[in-house]
Amino acid sequence: MITTKRGLLLVALITLAVAMIVMFPARVAYRWAAPVGVAASGIQGTTWRGHADAVSVNGIYVGDVSWRLRPLRLFTGQANYHVQGVPASGFVEAKIGIGITGKLIISDLAASLPLNLFSESLNISGLNGDASLQFERMVFVEGLPVAANGTVRVNGLVAPRLSRESIGGYEAEFFTQNNGIAATVEDTDGIVDLAGSLQVREDRSYQFLGKIAAKPGAPAGLTRQLEYLGSADDRGQRELRLEGML
């Protein structure tokens, strides 16, 4: 039992601070401290628990977003939330931490998303298909991904630069390097034989370099399209290069 005036004052101050955090309007907090690259609309509730009609992270839109504060993480100097959302189809669930410098940290990410959500951020017009994501950790600084450890699996991929028809399923394993993010990419049940590597650099540029070849039974149109990539090597594979800016 606390009997001293100093002890009672300390308890009162802590109670007041917690109450302010719990009741602070989420709309006001968003205006003050929204990380770069994050936009939200229809915000309701408080910083402790609330809801937004839509949230965009680097051009990727998700609707019906709800959050719940994980209070013990406040002692680390980071506001950490359990977040759920509903994209055009599928689901998103993750823990999201926002540091005092604006760094955005995403952990325990599980999601099923339509690939067209990423068309704008990757600057690939007509991108389509379905993706499932499992990431232990992702870090964004000023909207730029600087760390990523996890897996993306894609089904029914439509990449217009190769074909306007589905070219099947693929998998990318992401890991963090000193100079940015890297990933290995390969086909799982695709109609093309694909293996390559992706690099996302600190200057916001990305580059994919790989080898690709049509499998037996691939549409004739796709086989002809691959011929534009240049001469095949002795294994029938051609070099595929994609690059741009995030």
C-alpha cells in the first residue's frame, strides 16, 4: 500500500499518462506523426484501439484496417500495434512498430493479396495474380524498404512484359544485406523455367537478373515473346533483366 505523498503523486502521474495515451484521438496522432509513405482515411477511435476505412503504404491500399496497441512495447520507445486489414481480396495481419524517428517496423506479417496492389509501387503495369506473404521482419525508413526477411509465393502470375496470360507460380525468398535487400526467385509450377536474383538498393533502385526458358507445352505466343530477350544459351535459357525505381 502506498502511503507517502511522493508515491501517491507518482501513481497519479502514471495513471494520467496512461489515460492520455489510451484516450488520445487517433486522427490527431496520425496528423502529428504519420510515417513517410503512409496515408489513411476514415480514421476513428484512439491511439489505443481504432479503425480506418483505408490505409495506403507506399501505394499499396488496404481497407477496413483495425489496430490495437501493445502497451508493454511503449517502454522501448516504440508504439507497437497488432494490425488487421482487408485488401480487395484476401487478408493482412501483422505487428507494426512506429519509432520516434518515423521508422516503420513490420513483424510477424501474414497476408494473402492480389498482385495488382503492387503494380504502382513496382511500376509494373498490368501485374496480376495472387500472392501469399510470410515475413518475420520488414523495416521502412522514409518509405524505403531497408530490411526484409521472409517469403513471397505467387500463383497465377500475369506479367505483361512476358505474356498477357498466366505464367504460373513462383517463389521469392528475401533477406537483408549491408547494402539493401536481396531475394532469390524461382518457379514452382510456372510454364517457364525461371531462376534469378532481385536487389533493392539504398538509392531506391531495384534490379532483377535471371535466366528464363519456356517449358514444353508453353503457349507459342510466350515462346515467341521470349525470343525478343536475345539469344538463348546452350541450355535454351535467355537473360531476363528488369530494373527501375521504388
